[in-house]
Amino acid sequence: MASATDDAADQVARLQAEGVPTERIRVDTSLGTRGARPELEAVLGDLRRGDVLVVTRLDRLASSVLHLVQVGQRLRSVGAELRSLEEDVDTTSDSDAGVLPTLDLLAGLQRTLVSASTRAGLDAARARGRRGGRPPRLSAEAAAEAQRLYDQGRSVTEIAEKLDVPRTTVYGHLRRPT
């Protein structure tokens, strides 16, 4: 995998010198870390068990550590290996066999950090009186009316028709005796 932002010809030559067939070398021409990577997606989609993805450098494969973790997960999920020439990483060797599991571990850590950060943000918003999610479909007055009608023995279907909302909306606003 080579990136056109650097001298792709040098990278292609290095891959060829390592025995990668010319027809198997892919070059992405997107710029920046957020750009589309159609060639990378094609390569990752073509990988099968036992294949080895050879890159000149890891930063040519992934735009960030998180992206590298995601690529590593995709490689593991299909049983493919990774070889980076510059960093001398080769997951087919015993000494580097732990690289992809380590990337899985980092992915788990990233998910935990994101989850904890999200929870902390939601808790802080709640403490400031903010409430997430969709706004209630029924106003406070309509919800009180629905509850009054329900307490009088009216069916949820009747209440929903009267308020012109789905029955599920009425159920979401009712306080039912337990």
C-alpha cells in the first residue's frame, strides 16, 4: 500500500524489491487523514486467510493509531497477516505474532475510553439539568390527559386515537400500577 502524497514510485519499487507482484500493488491518491481510501478498502476486502498485507510503513497504511487498530482488527477477522518494511514488523514471525492481538487490546481500550467519556459527558449534562434523547411526543398536558383517561379505564387504543399518536407513544407516557 503506497500513498501518493509521498513519492509513490519509491514505495512501489521497494515493494517490488520485496517480491510483491506489480499487479498486486495498490496506490491511494487521497490527501489528508480523512480522505477516502478506495484502494485500501479494495485490498482489505480482497484479503483471505493466510494472505500477508505488505506495506512500506505503517503510516502509509493507517492515518492514526485508531485507524491502525481498526485495520488490525480487520486483518485478524479474516486471518491475514501484516508486514511493514520500515518498522520491521512481520506478524507471520513468532517474535511479532503478538502485534495483531495487541492491536485488539488497544481497540478494547479505545472503546472503554470512548464509553467512559460518553458516560461522563451525559452525567455532567444531567447534572446541569439537560436531558438527552428525543423530545417527548406528547406535551405535559397531553401526557396528563392520557394518564387521566387510562386511570378512568379507557383502553390505550382509544387514548391513542383521541390524541392522534401511536399506541407505543401512549405506553411510553403512562405510569401503570405494578
